Amino acid sequence: MTMSVEQKATNITWHAGEFTHAERSALLGQKGLTIWLTGLSASGKSTIGVALEQTLLNNSVNAYRLDGDNIRFGLNKNLGFSDADRQENIRRVAEVAKLFADACTITIASFISPFKADRDAVRALHEAANLPFIEIYVDASLDTLKERDPKGLYKKALAGEIKDFTGISSPYEAPEKPELHLKTDASSVEECVQAILDYLREKDLLPNKTSA
């Protein structure tokens, strides 16, 4: 599985801006990066993403959240849940996240993103642009996920009402070496957010003004 896509447009030229990324970062006083939250449905990705975005913004750090369901209402509304559509979903989001990161925004992407090859391709895209990429595995036991099931999806999937449901009828390839592994059946949302902030601070990826 690969995320490479044929370049169809012709007679196009890349137009560089007047600012380098380093100059933009110095001017805005913060570094751009992508935080990629991956995990099964109901693991807590969106909840952590919302809380993290709120904490960063409350500390005057420019952050923007890309959420799996939200993206499918607009940018990716023409995609379903086949393997090919999941791949294209992640490819498009990866490009958007890279643009935000290049604009010196902390981008928080919350996507099941079940395939390792796709997540590796997102990382490679950022690394090629010299932009930090942080993969965070948001994890909880399947029993916990079924118990939470805020959208009733596991119940429907187990009843055969939903096809290609990740974790039940479609595979999820867990990260092997994520930057962080958060177990949400053992840690609170606040503890998970703090773990992310601590990691960012340790790697010198947060502005000094951040007090959280």
C-alpha cells in the first residue's frame, strides 16, 4: 500500500514566497508541527484533540484541529470506508496538515488511520519538508471501547449492520514505535493532554510563553 499519486496537472510552476519557514517561525514566535492521534473509534482521539487545542489556544499558541468525522463533511465528503478511500482520506489530510504545520501552526489530527503504511507516508511527507511529526497511539481495550461506544457503532458493527468497521470487520495496525502511547482506560483526558504538553516541551516544540 502506498500513498503516491500521479501528478495529472501540467504546465504548473511552484511559486515560492518571500519568507522562509524559519523566518516565519521567528516572526510568529512558534514552531509548526503535526500531532497525529491514531486509534480505534471511541479510544478518545477527538476528546483529547479538543482538550489539547483548547489548552494551547488558552496559552496563546496557534493550534488547529483536524478531526476524522469533521473532514468527511467537507474536504473528503466523496470518500467512503473502503481501503482505497481510507488511504485517500489520509493522503489528503496529510497534505492539509503539512500546510498548517508549514504555516507554523500546531496541527492536531485525530484519525483512526488504521494502516501503518499510510501513517508512515504522512511522517515521510513531513520529514521531507523538515517539519516535526508526532505520532500518538490513543489506546484502550476493546471491552472498554465497546462499553463506551458513544455513537453505537460497535453494537451495529457486531450486528453486521456496518461493513468495514475498524477493529471488528476491518483491521487496525497499531503503531510499533509511536512518540507517545496513551492508554485512555487508565489515564484521564487531563493526564493525556499533560503528557503531550510535557513531550512537546521536552522536545522544545512549545513557545516559552506556554504555562500549561
